[in-house]
Amino acid sequence: MNLTTRLRSDDKTVLKELFEAHYQAVCAAVHRIIGERGVTEDLAQQVFIRFWEKRNQIHIDTSPGAYLHRMAVNEALAWLRAKKNQQPEELTYATPLPLQMDGEDMLLHNELQDHIIKVIDSLPPRCRAVFQLSRFEELSYQEIADQMGISIKTVEHQMGKALRVLRERLSIFLS
């Protein structure tokens, strides 16, 4: 019985198997974006909860690991967006500090950051997944190809497409 069939038949053992096989990788994906251990674990668990809640709508084109990874990255980015909208940004060890940043610079920085997230979110699913695996997870093209079950040429094409879209849509910030 395949994964989708098992999920749709409410087979809870499939969730346990996926959790045991992919929890550490999901945590790693979230941690690279968030950087806080407690939040990372909460968000990783939330990924599996959402996965189970949406089990009847899920259609996995790639491997389950790649699908969960994409969910983890999306969950972490959503958490960052929500946090940004709720409270002033906290400085952490990982936050780069500019030498001097006035109000206008801070506004432009935040606007650029929001725009980058929107552009990445607007990429087609496969293109977005390849870009996130390359840039956020720092995987090689070969590792991405293996994880997603696609050729290296497809990875190269998708990365080129993502970078082209980013350049075009962020050109107003690049001048």
C-alpha cells in the first residue's frame, strides 16, 4: 500500500514512521531559519500535526522527506512573518548588526526582507523547493536532485529560473 493510500485510510502508523524517519531533518531545516532550539522543536512538531491534519488533501510529487522539508521551511518562514508582525524584532546572536542604521535604512531593510519572502513564496512549488534547499539548506545540486528525485539539469534549470525571477522582481532594490 503506498503512502497516500495509507494516509487517506487514517493509518496512524505511517505518521509514526514518517516522524521517526524525518523528525531530525525537519528540526534541522527549521533551526537553520529560526535558530532557537525551543521554537525549532515546537515548529517541527507543528509540521507533523499539519501533515496529519491535511492527510486527505496531500499529494506528494517528491519524496516524503522533501515534502516534509518544504513544509518545515514554510512553517519557519510563516513563524518569522507572524513574529515580525507581532513584536519588534529581537536581536539575537545570529542577527547581523549594521554599523549604523537609521529609521529610513531600517524601513528599507524590512521592506526588502518582506519583498524577498513574497517573491520566494510566489515561485512555482518545484522551483521554490529547489531554491530553498540550495540557499537555506545549503545542499549541493546533486543532493537536491537525489532528495527530490529529479535530474541535476532540472535542478540547474529551476535555480536559474528562481534567480532570474528574484533579479527581475528585486531590481528596484538593486539600484
